[in-house]
Amino acid sequence: MSAVNASPNGTPKVGVYVCHCGINIAGVIDVTKVVEFAKTLPNVTVAQEYKFMCSDPGQELIQKDLKDGKIDRVVVASCSPLMHEPTFRRAMAACGGNPFLFQMANIREHVSWVNKEKGSATEKAKALVAAAVRRVVFHKPLQKTQVPVNSDVLIVGGGISGIHAALTMADAGRKVYLVEREPTIGGHMAKFDKTFPTLDCSACILTPKMSQVRAHPNITLWTYSEVAEIEGYVGNFKARVRRKPKYVDEGLCVGCLECIEACIFKKGKFKDEFNVGLSLRKPIYVPFPQATPLVAVIDPETCAFFRTGKCKQTCAEVCERKAIDFNQKEEIKEINVGAIILATGFKTFDASRIARYGYGKYPTVYTSLEVERLVNAAGPTGGEVLLPNGQKPKAVGIVHCVGSRDEKTNRYCSRVCCMYSLKLAHLIHERTGAEVYNFYIDMRTPGKGYEEFYDRLMKENVHFIRGRVAEVSDWAMTPEEEGKLVIRAEDTLVGAVRRIPVDMVVLSVGLEPQPDADEVRRRFNISCSTEGWFLERHPKLAPVSTFTDGIFLAGACQGPKDIPDCVAQAGAAAAEALAMIDRGHVELEPNTAFVTEEFCSGCKTCVPLCPYSAISFDTSKNKAVVNGALCKGCGTCVAACPSGALQQNLFTDEEIFNEIEGVVKYV
Amino acid sequence: MTYVYFPGCSLTSTGRGYHESLQEVCRALEVPIQELEDWNCCGATSYMAVDESKAFALSARNLALAERLGNGSTQMMVPCAACYLGLNKAQHYLQEFPAIRGKVDKALAAAGLAYSGRVQIRHPLDIFIKDIGRDKIAARVAKPLAGLKVACYYGCQLVRPYAEFDDQHNPTTMETIMTVLGAEVIDWPLKTRCCGGSLTGTIEDVGLRLSYIILTEAQKRGADLVATACPLCQFNLECYQGKMNGRFGLNGKVPVAYFTQLMGLAFGLSNKSLGLNRLFVPLPERRAVAAGGGAHVRG
Amino acid sequence: MEKWQGWDKIQYEAGLDPHFGTKIASIPGGDKLLACIQCGTCSGVCPLSPYMDYTPRQIVAMIRAGFKAEVLSSYTTWLCASCYSCTVECPKEIKITDVMYAVKRMAIQEGVYPKRFPTPVLASEFFHSVEKTGRSTESWLLVRMYLKTNPFKMLKQAMLGFNLWRRGRMGVGVESIKRKDELHRLFTAMENETRAERRAGQEVRP
Ligand code: SF4
Ligand code: SF4
């Protein structure tokens, strides 16, 4: 096929626009030389340079030349297409051009940022421009397709982020499915007593939102459930949700808790997950009195009936509403939604990984999450800070950065530990009158009212020692140290090593991705950062979007975050999802695969290869058929087709070969 | 398989008891060893402080000699913690840093030697547990160390930074062996804390203080004796007790023996063959021990 | 009370060596030194830090900032027992023990270590005796060290020496390897290599 035929109106007229990107590009590449070179290339009718092509005046340069009929195809040599390809395509479309008669040459990330030597950088930029010009000549005037959007939303994770996103979407009139893995919503926030820096009661601000979720006519709440499978694409996802049996009928149970009273186990015997193991529960239980929904759950792992088949089932006997159902089975629900918000949260760092801190060895070494339960009025000690021997500690050490800022565990700063350590210091000091020592590397309090809170703590006479704790151990050097845990650390501001005897150690553990974050990311086809946090589309400009359209992120699954930030992000994710849904349709990129039927031999190689099940087989014609709405343009089938019948828009053989030749011929 | 035995300088002098007992125990366990012919000093901590390349060259000569002995899979038995570390460090740096490797290779060639990196450096603790196994050791026990409370002390350089055979923070190999011998082990937090190394000889106050801290803690936790796996640790902890007594008020005397001496004892080998006569602080009486404690000699 | 020294605490830029940090960081794997966050873990785990004039963390900070004179003449490095606690625990994986070695080497090369302080003297004596014989003989080593630092101390140690000798734990002869020539060829070649590096204008590591 000749290039001339590929042009809509006769000979192609290519405009080349080279961007300086301030000094990002122009500092290394001789832009003028690139422009002069571009003018010599076949089919180029205009070549120009400009400081910032992405700015309005930059875009107007293109638009003017298009309108004046000087050009019909555009090459912009600037940055990565990730950010600004849509910008320039939009600019072309706005003045009647076809946005796909466009190609970007990335001379910033691929050239100026990675080359120091000006001469060779300029040469490489020329080669990339030559390639783009050769390629764009073969571009076809493609059209985007539109598909309608389902207006329902799936929100995964019922912590504060998921709750806030769900309520926002539901209040806007959307139907929301909120799926939570635990028997109750509330997440980590439900475990806290107070929140920093205002010290307002966590339960007082969270439980009203939890009951709103429960009562909202637009929200379907599925707890004890997990998303098993996702199919489809933006605007039209199909999800399969696995609902684990609670062995208690949610519709019948009114949360009177008689059954728990009646259980043959007279006392709790099994580790209470909600109290992070600091108390014991029965096989039938509710996680905490404000659990939502307030429905009892039977844990088959510990229930006598499930384990031995022999039990009087006193729980079932006592339930007047006959809510207990030992025959309940797992259920799979299928739903269709237009958008998904992931709010799957975090887990805390496993403190036993740092042997020097004695967690698991000394019973008076606690993690911060455990202490959150101890200071909680609804916790195992009724809010009193008591040691295992029932006494109040007289001296407490709080160790910051446990599992954070360390090459051997997690390199990143967990962002919330300084502030929650201050909060715990305050609460422990208030409840026990103990001397509290904070051991920190750097105090990080960037937030509204945070530094003021730090100020307040210092005035409350809490001790601050700038030094990472070297060791928590029980060998005494002085009589005062006998029978105590000794914290050894350098007081770096003084320049001396100190040994501080304490009765209780609190390890301020960092935040980590959920253990199954990688599985979840695969299921939803999104990306993770190296640490395992879900990756946002752009760290600044698209912080709640993912690289998969229609899937948004909220809260700590994207990275460590405190409550205000989680809520803000949840609101943002809801707004982005709403904006997408309210458009009523989504436009699909035309970079899909297509079959040239005369070449297709019907070998079916491609059918099972497609990761998105977009290829079906027409048995009457004996040809493969691509569903353009499902095709994501990954190119797998194109590469696999033995007869060359499969081609992909924007990546046809001639486009790619010409691009390669552009580079090779120039070099 | 024969292990190439690298005694190191200390085992020919202050650590002779280690040398003797290790050989006896190997014989008893049928572990064939062959002393590395014409081995040289490992360089210890001092060499590194003066000339890094020569320190690596010293170790490289030993490794080259050892490699020449075995055919491609030399296992080198290194009982001294300082030698163990020095050789391991050279091994790691030769692998990690091509510049050092290049230099050392050339120097070795000038001396008619070559090293390809295939020697495995192993401590006897590692060999006894991993290669010989606790069952074989147990089978050899004739007079169990019943009633003896042992504080196992590893010191620093044996586990840090290179030992892979045991946990850096809480090693347990020696405890395993002691338990197999019938002894009781105490749990204590100082088993990998530094004894002061050569500071006892240079800045005595400081060196002694470090050894003193270790001994008192072992005493406090009810240990009858301290078992060591390093000649310098043994020397520091044992031979300066008189001075620690005067200076810091160390309470009485604490026997400090090589773990190999204790193995030999449990195997029923003679005191003399194990070098026990060389100890400054005698071990608790055997009979008293067998009777289940109570009358331990504690100096 | 010792002489009051407050007036010379201020450090002028002119008194610093801006290349000191990068020079020390040129040891194998030393670049991580520049990532120190001054957390003090090294000092906290160090069993010797209570006896040092600067804690290991301070030494790292001073190296970065170019306090060459102070670092080379400090006692800290000579108190380091090479126990590797700091190296193992540093959250930034800085090989602090190796940094201490590098400082020691530079101090010896430039002759600025604390004079009459036993550790550097022992190190040099050890070095020379092994260079000659291939092995170290503890008894003679100590004798030479005491002669150079504090001869009276030797008398005090005589009893320990006698007790060791009586138990066959200390010889009077000098230990040596057989093929000393082999070792000398090795060392000479090593020295030539270093000289060649220097001639080639390569940055020579401390
Ligand atoms: S432990 Fe490492 S990071 Fe921390 S102060 Fe010491 S050298 Fe710096
Ligand atoms: S290696 Fe040296 S500086 Fe590091 S902890 Fe041990 S004695 Fe201290």
C-alpha cells in the first residue's frame, strides 16, 4: 500500500513540532538542528519548535497549521505519550482533524533525560523524529467507538475509605455494592480509641457512618465476602463475589447475642481477631458490640459441631428467630458494574521480624495495634493500660520506625507512626501517669494541627529521644534495671548512648501492603509499586486512577495514609468514578486488533491466547472474530497469528516497519 | 571427605586446648581432618587496619593452598572466629569486587599460586551439626554432662556478618550440641556480644569491662560455665578473671571452656588429651556434675 | 578540670577537607556511607561506644562533613573491636566496620593516629611481624607493643605471661611459615599493583 493512498486527501502533509520542555529537552538537545533536519524529510510541510508544546499557545500552533490546510498529520517530538498524547489528540480533534493521524517522538525520557552528551543526543532525537514522520504517513483516520456505561459501582473493602466512598456514591444516587472480607465493616479505624491530632473518639465518628452504610437504600453490603473474579472493561465489568457462610441468617438475626451467651463454651477460648489476640472469644461471636451488620458469626474452625459433629447446638436452641443455620453454604453473587473502587487497606508490619526488639520473647513488648486495643474503652481491659501481671506500667518506651526506613525490611517511611505514637504517648501518660519515652529518628508531623500536637506532648512532659532503638533486652547493669526491660539507644542530640529501664515497650509498627495484594492486583488487572502498593496512574495528576480504566483506588491500599488522607482520597475516587459514570458512555481507543478475513486460515491459534476473551470463532465462516469492545490492544494475538491475518490498529506491520526503518535508515 | 584444617596462630599458643580437643573430638566422631600445609596468619583485625589489599592477599594464599589440596570442593575447617571471619571476608570481597579480585589474582600468580573461589569456609559448629548430625554426636556420648548449666557464648565475629549456618541474632547451634551432650543450657541475651577482642591487651580497662559484663550476666542466669567457640573469647573471659575481680568485683570464678572440650568430656576422653590441664579456672568436678549439681566447684 | 576549650569549637569551612567523605566512601561498597540518616543505631548497638570520644554515628557525620583532622586523630576507630554489630544493624546497610578500618588505614598512612595509644601500635607491630614471618607470635607482639607504649605495663603483665607459659599456652620462640619467599613475592606483587594503580592516576582507596 502506498503512503499516498493512506492519506485522506492526496499527498500526506506532515507537521513536525519540537518541544523544548523548558530546559528539560533544550538543555541537552539542539532543538533548532532537529527542526532543520525535520524540514528535509519527505512529506514534511511544516517544522517548528516551541518552548512548551503542551501549553495552549503550543497547541494553537498545531491547530492553526491544520486549519490553514498546511498539514494533515502531526508529529510532536517532546515527552512520553503517557501524559500528553491525549492532549495533542484532543487539540487536533478540536479543530476538525483526525486525532489518530498523530505520532509522538519521546525525546525527553528516551533522550535528554538519559543522555548527557549533546551531540549524540541531538542525533538520537533526529532519528526518532525521522521514525515518527515515516510512521505517521501510514496512520489511518480511525474512529473511537462509544459504549454505554453501567451506573452501578463495586467498592472492595469496608474500612473508612471504602465506607466513605460508598456513602458518597450512594448519596449521589448510584447503586453501590460494598464487599468486605471480615464479618464487619469498620477496618482498622474501628479498633482505635482516639484519632490524632484532635483526639476525637474514633467510634463516635465512625459508627454513625457504619450504620448509614447499613441503612442506605442504595448500598448493598456484603460482609464476610470476597471478589472472586472480574471480567469486562470500563463501564461494563462483571464481578463474581463469594459470600462465605456465617451460619447465621443475616435477614433473621437481630443481634440480640443470646446465642453467644448460650454457647456450650462458657468462656471465650479462641484468639479474638478483633482484639489482635489480647482476649478470647467463643466459636460464635460478634467482632465487637458496634459491628455492622450486627450479626453473629460461627467460626467452623473452632465450633464443636463443625469439628466433631457432636454438640447440643444450644446456640440454635436459644435463638427465637431461628436465625442459626448450620447448613448454610457459600454463595456466589454475579453483579454488573460500571466502575470499581479498591479500598483494601493495609496490614501492620510483623514486629517479630526484628529480633532485637524482643517481640514474642518478652510479654511486655507490644505492637502499637495491640496498645490501641488496650487503651480502647471497649477493648479487653476496658481502656486501662495494664501489663499481663495486672499492674500499670510506671515507665513506657515507644519505639518509632519499626519495620520502616530500613533496607532490610521496608525502605519507605510509613507516614502515620510518628503521629499515632504521639497519640499513644498521650493516652498512656493520661491513663497511667507513667513516664513515656519516644525514640524517634526524625519526627514527621506535616499535617494540619500535627506539629501543634507534638508541641502539646512535649509540654505534657513526654520524653523525646532522637535515636533509633538498638535493642530491647532484659540484662541489667544497675540495680534500677533489675527486673525491667532496658531500651538501649543513642541519644543522638546529646551524643551519648542511654539505657532506659521500662515496664512496657510499644513497637510502632509500619504499614505494609495486604499479604494478598499481589493476587488482588492480578485479579483486577492493575499494577503495584515495587513495595506492593497499588499503583496510581500518575503520582500527582491521577492519584486515584489506575492504569486500568474504570478502576479507582482509595485509602491505604495505594500507600500508607492517615484517616484524613484516606477520606479525602475516597472522596476523590468517588468523584472520579461518578464523573466517568455520568458521562453515560465510554470511548474505546481504536487500537484494537482486527481480522483480515481473506488471510485467516481458521487455525484458532489466537482464540485461547487472548487474555480478555475478546476473540470468538465464527464456525459458519471458519474465521476468527475480534470483539472490539473487549479487545484491549495487547497485541498477543497479532504476534501469534501464523498467517498474518490479525493486525492491530495503530500497530499495523507497515506502521511498525516504517518506524524501524526511519531509525535505521537515519542512523 | 577430608576437611582441610586451618588452626590459625592462636590455636598454636593461647588456644592450644582448642586445637587439642578439636582434634580429639574429630577423631572420636570419625571426621577426617588434614592440617593445611604451611598456612599463614589470617591477618586478624590488625591487618585490615594497616593494609587492606595485603590483608586480602594473606587470606587468598591460604585459600589458594587449600584449593590445591581438595579437587575442586575443598571444605576448610576454621575453628578461630577471627580467622573464620577474615577468610570469609576475603572470599566475599573477591566475589563482589572485581577490582580486588584482579589485583589478588595477579599477586597470587607472582607467587606461583591461583585461587578460583571454590573453597568453602566452615566452622566446626557448622560441620558438626550440618555434616555429622546430632544423632552421631549423641551416639558417641558416654558420660552425659547431666546437671551442668552451660551458657553458650558465640562472640561476635563467628556470626557476624557472614555466618550462614546460624541465626545472627540468636544462634543456637552450640545449644543444640550441649543439649545432645546432656547439659542444660541457659537462655541469655549476650551470647553474641563482643568480649572486647584484642582490647584486653591494648586498652585493658575497656577490654576487661566488656568481658566482665558477659561473665556476670552468665553468672546471674545461673550458668555453671561458659562454653566458647573462639580462642580470643576464651582467653579474654578466662585468663583475666583475677583482674576483673579486683577492678569490677567479679564474683568468684567462672569456668570457661571450648565447646569441643565439653564434647570430649561427654565422650569420655581424658582431661589431658582435651587440654583441660591448660585451663586457669578448672571445670566443675565431674562426679559432682554426674550427681546432678549442688556441689559444683565455683572457684 | 581540663583546659577549657570552648573557644575553638566553631568549625570554619576552610578547616574542613571537602574530599574526605568521598575518599572514605571509595572503599568497596562504601558509597552507601552517603545515605546515613544519623539514626544512631550503630552507636546504640556498639559495645564500645561508651568509651569512644565520638560515637560511630558522629564519626560518620564528621566523615561526610569533612572533619578529617578530628576523625583521623580520634580514639574512636582505635576502640572499635570489629565486632560488626553496627554493620549488621545499620538500616542503610552502611559497612561501618569497614569505614572504621578505612579511617585506621588513613590515620596510619598519614601518621596522625593518637601517639602512644596501644591499639594502632599493636596493629602496626602485628602487620610487620606477619609480613616478615607469615605468622603472629602473641608473646613477642605484646612485648613490642608495651615497649613502645607503656613499658611499666609489661611488668604488670609478667604474671599472666608466666601463668600462660606454665600451662603451655605461650611459647618463647617465634612462629614462622616455611615458604616465606612465596609470601614475600605475593606481597611485593601486591605493592606493585598498588603502585601501578597510583601511576595510572586511579583514585587510590584508603
Ligand atoms: S546506623 Fe547507619 S544510618 Fe544509622 S547513624 Fe549509623 S551509619 Fe548512619
Ligand atoms: S564494629 Fe566497631 S564500631 Fe561497629 S559496633 Fe563493633 S566495635 Fe562498634
